[in-house]
Amino acid sequence: MDLFTHTLPNGIRLVHHRVASPVGHCGLIINTGSRDENENEHGMAHFIEHVIFKGTQKRKTWHILSRLDDVGGELNAYTSKEETAIYASFLIQDFDRAVELLHDITFHSVFPEKELNKEKEVIIDEINSYKDNPAELIIDDFEELVFDDGPMGHNILGTADSIKNFSREDILNFIANNYHTDQMVLCMVGDMDPDRFLKTADKYFGAESSNLRTQKRPAPPNYQPSELRKELDTFQSHISIGNIAYDLENPKRLGLSLLNNLLGGPGMNSRLNMALREKTA
């Protein structure tokens, strides 16, 4: 894959892959997720991902949501334990419009109190509905067990109590402490000359002040084998089994991934599915 890469003076990295397509995809990936939250910030990274769409210094919520929708594009975001991503899909001629919007909501959101209170209710409903899905809930139970109730083990959504206590000042503090320019990557796939991508990215993101990460993320606790059983009023049983595996750079991880799929992966012909559902059900 032929990639164009560049680092702006403030540390923001650029990655571009040119493909022959009338549709482009662009995203800002920030190396900040729920694992970076302090004890009183449980759910903050995900909450910010929601409320950056609620108004900037020059746009109301409606203007943000309509900016790309009006020209057939799409704007979205997600939060994981490792990163926060804000991304857009658009016709290639609307690239400047997309990049300017990504920059505006990332660096100039104002977080109005009225909108924060409304979004808190949305996320609390999301938390409650999530509890009704045992297949998802068991993963959180598993990670909480493995990571000894540390930030890596916390549910990304947070809790109803933690969400209710967030203030605008808390949001601004979390951003100041975690949204570092050298931990941001602006990436793009589309039919565009790399020079134009660089020029446009520099126009909007290059003027931001440098804010480099100085602290290191705390390492997860040493793994200790353990077991947890819960009895729920459901019609199915769910089980999650795990252990220390190969890291991302170890070539043996591909073989392990294949073995994992053979034994119990999503395919209907996995060994586990055949044994439990086809032979004994």
C-alpha cells in the first residue's frame, strides 16, 4: 500500500492513501480512550464523543449535523478503551468541508450546559439498555475481572452516577489533559493528490498550538487467573474464556486468531458451536 505520511509542526500526524473513488473517507483518531480516565471520570471519554456534536463557537447542533448531510455525506464518531475517532464520508469535492468540520468540533466545541444535561439522559438510557444484552455484558464482566477493576476494565459508557456528576469544567479538564496533538492522526482515503491533502490539513489543523503528551499510560495489573459466575433470569447461557495472548507485533498471533475461530468463532461450523448446538441440543 502506497501511503503518504507527514507530521505537522504541532505533532499531528497525517496519513493519506490515494484510491480511484468518487467517495472519500477522512477521520481524526485521538489516542485517548476510557483507559485514560481517572476514578472520578468513569465514562468521560465516551461522553465527550457525544457532546462535541452539540455546538461550537460558530455552529449550533443543527448546523454541525447538516454540514455534510446536506451534500450527501456522513459524520460519525466512536470511543474505545484505547482511542476516540471522529470520521466522515463524503464526495471528494467536499473534502475541505469535511476537514474544516472535523477541526471545528474537535478544537472549538463549547459544551453548552443545556445540551450536556440532555445528552446525559441519552447515555443513561444507553447504559440501561446495554444491561439487557447478556452477550455484551459478559465481555465487560470478563475485562473487569482481568484488569482488576482498573480503568482498562471499566465499561466505556460509565455509570449513571458518574455521568450525572460530569460538569463542563470536567470536560475541559479531561480534554486539556488527554487530547495531545502528538497523539492525533488525521487520515484520509480517496482520490486526491497528496499535496492537496497536506495543504488542506495544514490550513485547519496546523495552526493549533503544540500540546505534547508527557505522562505515560499506567500498565495494566499483572494477570491473575480467576473465575466469576453469575445467575441471571435469561433463556441462554453465556461464557467467556481468556488468557494472556501474543501481542500485536508477534507473528504467532495470526495462527492464534485462526485457532480461536476454529474452536469458537462466529462461524456456524466452529467446534464449539457444533458440539453444543448441533450434537447435543
